[in-house]
Amino acid sequence: MLFSITTTHPPARDLGYLLYKHPDRLHTKSLAFGRATVFFPEASDEETTAVLFLDIDPIGLVRRAHKGQEFALHPYVNDRPYAACSFLSVAIARMFGSALKGICEPKPELAQQALPWQVHIPTLPCRGGDGLLRRLFEPLGYQVEATHGMLDPNFPEWGPSPYHDVTLNVTCTLSMLLKHLYVLIPVFDDEKHYWVSHDEVEKLLSAGQGWIEDHPAKELITRRYLIHQRALTQSALERLEDEPLPHTEETTDTEDADEETQTTLRLHDHRLDVVAQTLKKAGVTEVIDLGCGDGKLLKRLFRIKQFKKIVGTDISTQSLKRAAKRLRLDQMTDRMRARIDLFQSSLTYKDQRFANFEGAAIVEVIEHIDENRLSSFARVVFEQARPGVVVLTTPNVEYNKTFEGMKEGSMRHSDHRFEWDRAQFKAWCEDICARFSYTVEITGIGDTDEQWGSPTQMGVFTRCE
């Protein structure tokens, strides 16, 4: 199996820099299932083509157990050594790893530049036909040319061939091009040669970052990429909808992109899960999310039937629009819609709509408020609204020392007005309790460092009756 990448952007030989492969040499690497080779049949300043050729070891394939085989000779009579499939995706990651991540040290500006590309995949299985090819590629800006014939002209009753000769033309970064191919080649094949586990969710989210979340067929892509495993598909789709915004507080500029995404998602999701479960254990049935942002916590709360009334409020109308979209309010039945509401407001001004809730969540909000406005915030929440239980989280600045590459004295997010250490947060919480008649229990969220504590501090305030 093979595919080729061609560019005519002058000087076209720069493709060698982007792929970390010298155009005048043959580049080979042994893989578990065969040998991958990259070569350049044409390399000039006007036009350069790189070919990835994958020579599959058929004997090695026979030794592999084939789940779901249809007949006894299936391991010996199949298209796996010849048709583009998940083997090719693995080879792309192994042979073009730096290009896949958008790294080009000799010419870093080139890796970020949108260039014209032509991709040729002569044998692509497409379980869905030409229509599926266009449905998945065209929303990403590709021009698609595909041809295919009968499976065997001598036996027309066998029907059309599932294999397509595909040519794609697009203008984008090489990294994005490779990410599209890495994900979509096995999606078209609708099969993988290896066991699919939770690791595949992370691979999909990493390679799909920046394009799959807005793709109109993201559910189909996700389902096929994860070979129709319902639990994994649901998990991936929820993660895609709950994807953190750029510049999330847990990331640093120097971390590897894949590792950064996984770490951020892990803490971000864990924090929201802890807050939702804390409110559930408190036994409250009516909850308000003060500073709800894009509705990530609201979505979790809505899944818990214990909460009969759920309200989200935020100062940003754009965030509320995204929350409404995430919750799919326009698709809810009247009964579902009666459980949840959104409105725009500020947490530093009295608002009667904040009152009469049994529970309130304030997740990663106070650090975005000017310190001289915290007194107003405290009076609005703890004196005027007075929920029975308040679950509040904020970053622990001490933990920043564990983030590799983070500069001394810097904060996790450019919009943070402050970040407190554990002693400062404890003092503030105790002051709230003394002024407004609450008790507080302080815990950490996330992996705990023996010296610096947890990345997130959580205070659970309970009103004294």
C-alpha cells in the first residue's frame, strides 16, 4: 500500500525539510507488521513528490488473531497487505511524526504556512462509496476525485469494488493534512488491525484537535474510528463537546502538544466531575452554576436526575450562546427544558435571581475577578443569595512549580487577576465563614504533590441554620 504527497509551492524541495527526509535518499523503517519506506520520485524546486510505501508482511498478518473473521481462510485471503487502512495510519505517525506535530526546526515558519498539496491514494477502501469520500473531505476544504470499477468484470454479480483511486487537492498546513489522513483513512475502511481501547480516544482527540469538533460528520467519524464501540464513542463525543478553550490554565507553552492536551483534559474533566458529585452528595435538588462559561458543568449536572432545577449564569453572552448549543436547548422536549435555564448577569452585583437555590457551583471563577471586587462578590453570593451549599474551586499557585517550563511568578491564564497559595485560600474561606455564618471544608483536586499540594483547591461551604 502507498500514498503520495505532492507540492508545487516554490521551492518545492522544501517538502524534504517539512518531512525531515532528504529527497536524494531512501528512508526505511521496520515496523511490527512490515517495512515502511519513504522516497522522492520527483524532487525539484518546481514540483516535489514524496511517497510512503508500506510493504506488509503477510505471514506476520496470518499469525495475528483476526477478530470476527467470516470464514476459516480469512487470514490468508484478505486485502490487508494491499489496501490503505489503519496500517498506513500507523506508518504515517512513525515516518512523519515531527511533521504530524507541526515541527520543522530548520524552517519553523514553513510548518505553520498553508501550502497547496495533492495527495494520491491509489487503493483506498471506502465502505460508503464516493458520497462518503466527499462528505468527509469536502467540509475540510478538499477537492475530491475518485474512481472505482467492478470488483471483478468477469463476475458482475459480485457488484462494485469497495476500492477507490483517490486524488485530493487542498491548501492547508502539512500537519493538518497528515492529521486528516491519519484519522480518516481507517474511518473509510471502517476497520482496524489492532485492538481498540481507551488509548484510541486520546489519539482521536489529539489528531482531531482543531478540525473534528466542528466537522458536520464528527459523530460518524468518531464511531467508525473507534470501530463502533459504544462506550468509547460516547466518551469521545462528550470530550469533543467539552474541549477546553485555548490557553486553558493548566497548559504551558513548552509542553508537548499531545501530552498537553491529554493532561489538560484529564484535570479539567476531573474537576468538573468532582464538583458535580459533591453537589449530588450534599443532597441538593436545585443548583445554580455561577460563572457557567460554556456549560461544561451544566451538562454534567443535567445528567443527574436528582437535580430538578439547574440554572447557569455568566457575564458573557457569547459563553451563554455556546452553553445553549452544548446543551442543545433547542432540541429539548418541554419537560427537559423545564429543568434548566440560562441568563446573563454579573457576580459582583446583587441579582435576586441568584437567591433561593439549595446549591451553587463557582468553578475557576474568583481568580478572574479583581481582588478589590472580591468583597462585593462575597456579599452577593454569601450574604444576599445565601445558597445552602457552595462548591468553589480556584487554582493553587504553589502547584505551578511542578509545571515544566512555567516561568517563576507567572500565572496559568492571561486573564487571572491573582492566584492564591493554600494558606491564602484557607484564610479567605475562614473569613467568609466568620462574616456570613458558613462552615467550610477545604480539599484538593488532581494529583497531589507532597510539597506543593494539588493543582486545584476546593472549598465546600455549608450554611449554618
